[in-house]
Amino acid sequence: MPRMTRSGTVSALWRFPVKGMMGEQLNRALITPGGLAGDRDWALIDGDNRIGTGKIPKKWGPLFGSRARYLEEPHGGAPIAAEMTLPDGERLMTSDAEADARLSALLGFEARLITEAPAALTLESPALGKVPDAGADDTIDFPVINRFFDLGSLHLLTTATLAKLRELSPGTTFDARRFRPNVIVETDGASGFVENDWPGRIIAIGDEVRIKVMMPTIRCVVTTRAQDDLPEDPAVLTTAAEHNSANVGVYAAVEQGGTVRRGDAVEIVG
């Protein structure tokens, strides 16, 4: 039987039903081969098959100011409808006949909700790892190769990393919400950027779930954006770039699915 080394416990679970919108915090969630059930099952695209994202606030800003949640729990099969709350408080379902028209009016251009990725789907973004200069409009189109995810379908972040960033820049609010993780791990006494040692390792979460850590998550300017009660702050990204190559958290692939709960043990296998 493989040796298990305890790393911590699950302190929070997050799901983002519509890519680019704020999400919902959970007490338990189903992890499937494609990631957390219901996560990024919906996305908005423009007429050029560019996916909606908080990375381009001039274009998709109202999307980042919206929130999505499920009224019933997804079970990892076909996508189910999610409820969206727009910046003005209006609520509508992703399945509503008028959803595309309402979201297009909000954004100021024609957009549509999708659950299946079209060919040649791209994500427009400023360069990763740096805050754009004031007024800079230079962006890069990245191919979207894993459905609606930027890259990995499961994203983990530890409290040790957040604590290290706060130590390095005490005046900056390093709130986990800025990084949009699926799983936040409360570490057991570890300090520093502990996830840097995880790529290639198998992680057990609770009794059922096994994941393989793929790579560090290189951050982009979206981490600096104002959201909810968090102010805009370029130091979020510049601190991570200066001290950890702009990496905060890790991407992982699911090797064995199951249910995870807040409080579940997180252990390194082997």
C-alpha cells in the first residue's frame, strides 16, 4: 500500500458555472474525470469564437461583475441550467430563451451562451505573468484545448501560498477569490510556496478522489481586478511574479473521481 503524507485539509470548495463570472462556494462537490461537476459548463463567446473572460475588462467587464450558481446539484452528466445574477441584480437562467439577447445588451455586442466548444475556440488575454502598462491594448489569442478551461480542469491553492504572499507584500489583499481555485487546502504547518513541489505527484483528497498535479498555475492580470469587496491592485500579480515566477496554485488532472467535502484530508501519495 502506498505511503501517504498528510498535507492538510480541504478548507473551501468553489465552482464557477459560467466561465468568466463569479462562482459559488460549496460544502461538498462531486469530482468527475472532467473536473468538479458543473464547473465552467457554460461560456459566452463572441462572433469570432473568442471566449468570455475577465482578462479583457473593456470587453467582458460586465461578465466579471456577474455571478452564477446552480439551483440543483450537477451530477457530471450533460450540463444543466445555472442561474445568473447580473450586475444590476437581474436574475435569469442560462436556459432562458432571452438569455443571449440580454447578455448581448449588457456587453454591447452580440454574444451567445454555449455548452459545447466550437472549432477554433480561442481565449484573448494580455501576456501572462505581468500587469499591462496603462492604456496598453496588446493581447494574445490562446487556443482553448480543454473545453472551457484555460488549461487544467482542476485548480488547487494552499493557504501556505496565500500566507507567503501576504508576508511578502503586507499591504496587499491576497484573498483566495482573486485566484478562482476549485479547492483551497489548509496546510498543516507548512510554509512558503508548497505547491511548487507538487507537479507530477498524486494527491489523495478524502477517501475517494485521486488527482495528478500537472503544473504550476501562471497567473494573469485578472487576479488584480476589483471584484466584490476586493479593490483593484496590481501588486497581487507583481508580487507573485517577483517572488514565484507569477505562479500561484497548481493545475491537476483527475485520476479517480468521487465526492469531496470541506474538512477532508489532503495527502500526497508515495
